[in-house]
Amino acid sequence: MLMKKIAIVAFAAAVTGCSNTSALEENISTLTNKVDALSTQVANLEAQQKAISKDAKAAKDAAEQALNDAKKANDRIDNVVSSYKK
């Protein structure tokens, strides 16, 4: 009798498990689509970050060049002023 009950429960579990296969496949498909969408978003964000980083480096280089030019100009002015003082 116990074996019959175990067999019936096992059969019911197997049938229940098999009946949810389509729902499971649909959930997997949905999750796959979400992962693909997130992967695309990550790739886009990485591309944007690289572009921003490149622009920031160019701005930093330009600022350093302007600072160097200003220092050279100040040095020239100091030299001109010191030559008039002599």
C-alpha cells in the first residue's frame, strides 16, 4: 500500500513537472532577452565611457599646454621687466 502511494505521488510530481515545461521555457526566453538587452546597454555604456575618457584626456592635455604657455609668457614678461630695471 505504501509503495502505491509513493508511486502515485511520484507520478503526480512527474506529470506536474512536465506540464510546466512551456511556462519554464517562456521564462527562460524572457530572461535570455533581458540578458541580451542588458549586454547591449553595457556595451553602449562602455563605448560612451571610452569616448568621455578620451575627451577628458584631450581637455586635460589642452589645459596643461595652456598652463605651460602661460608660464612661458610670465617668464618672458619677467625677463622684460628685469631688463628694464637694470
